[in-house]
Amino acid sequence: MGAPEEDAGVLESKRTATRYQILVEIAERQPAVSQQEIADEIGVTAQAVSDYLQELVEDGFVEKHGRGRYEVTKEGVDWLISQTASLQDFLDHVSEDVIGQVEIETAVAATDLREGQTVTLSMRDGLLHAEAGATGNATAVAVTDAAAGEDVGITNFEGVVEYDLGTVTIVSVPHVRNGGSRTLDSERVETEADDHDLVAAAGTEALVGVRAAGLEPDIRFGTPEAVQEAATKGLTVLLVATTTDLSRHTDRLRESGISYEVVDAGE
């Protein structure tokens, strides 16, 4: 539950959102497409639709077959699918983490709490915390008694828990054929780890490299999902990843609106 400043792909700009809407309308109406109908449907001028259509044709997302006849290309469909997936991830985040639409959520009691007591919510160390009183922007009501440090059920959410998304720093490790973990500067890896909440290792070379720096990774399995989830909860993550595993992580981070940086930790 939280409200970091996060963008879904189609929401990054009005232009991208309009392109998305127009492409959806074309897909619904193709091949006979009325620009005026699309304009009326999405609330822009027919001239704006015409301009966007020209761009979509130039970008290879739409193919024009004649006057008033358009068809979404495979590239256009692929773009729609990717943008829709990003939007769905964002909506899931909003409904699950921001609005708190579930009836009962679980938090860590920051103070002793009584059933029926109003609590203030905050995000700490990637976990939702509840403390007695209505002193913050986001509040709820405890549905169980709990001592400080115990889990507590909460409901009747009001407001928004404000926190920043975490960031991810990525250290790329070459395949063993190209030197593997031996190419890493262990001191640099250790220094980077000190500046992050969690360390993740993806790939055998990466795991060996992390251990060579005297560290044991917090995350070893399911790293694309786990790293993204941790950053969504406001944690900073050092990801040491073998080059063959890199794109699986960066693609997911990019789609989720998580900021990441690739740094050089070679000797």
C-alpha cells in the first residue's frame, strides 16, 4: 500500500496516451475507420486524430489501405500488448498498494494496538507499519489486538501512504567464457552493497562474485520478480547479474517504472 511517483507506459505523457487510445479505436473499427468517430470517442479534434494517424503509419504501427481504411500492423499489436501489460501492472499496484481495496490488510504494529483503534500507516523497510493515532496522511482501523512488533489486521483505509519507489543498481558479470566472476572488483561490489538495502545475485557467475566479496545475497531465486517487488516497496537493491540474465531484469524494471543504473565493477 503506497503512493510513490510511478508511471505506467501509456500514462507517461498525454501524447503516448492518445496514441494508445487511437490505436485501440482503430483495432476495434478496422478496416473502415472514421477519424471523426475516433475524435468524438476520445475527446480530441479530427485534425489531431489525422496527425496521430500519420505518425502511427510512419512508425509502422498502422497500415493505410486507402481513403478511410486502416489496419493495425503486427508491430502495432505488439506495442498495444506491451503498453496494456504495463498499464495493468500499474493498475494492480494502485489497487493493491495505494488504494488498499482489500477488506483487511496486514501491517507490522509499530506500537501496542487495540482492536478498533485508529492507526497511522507508513512504509518502512518494505513493510507496512501501523502506529496508534491518526497523525499521518494515511489511516486505518485495527481489527486485532497487537503488541509492538507483531502483525496486525487493518481495514477502513483513508488517505495514501506516501513513499518513494526504490532504485536498482546493476553490476553486470560476463559469462564464464569471458572471465566470469574473476572480472569483478570485490571491494567495489562490497562498497556498493553497503549503500543498498538488499543484494540480489542472478546467475552462477554473479553468485560466485558476490560471495567472493564476502557477501551472501538476500535474493537468489526469482530475481526478476523479487527485485522489482522490493523496489516497488521502496527498497534499494544491488543486483549482480550475469550478462545472459540482464535483459530479463531490465525489461521488467523498465515496464514497472523502476529506475535502475548499470555500473562497472570490473577490475
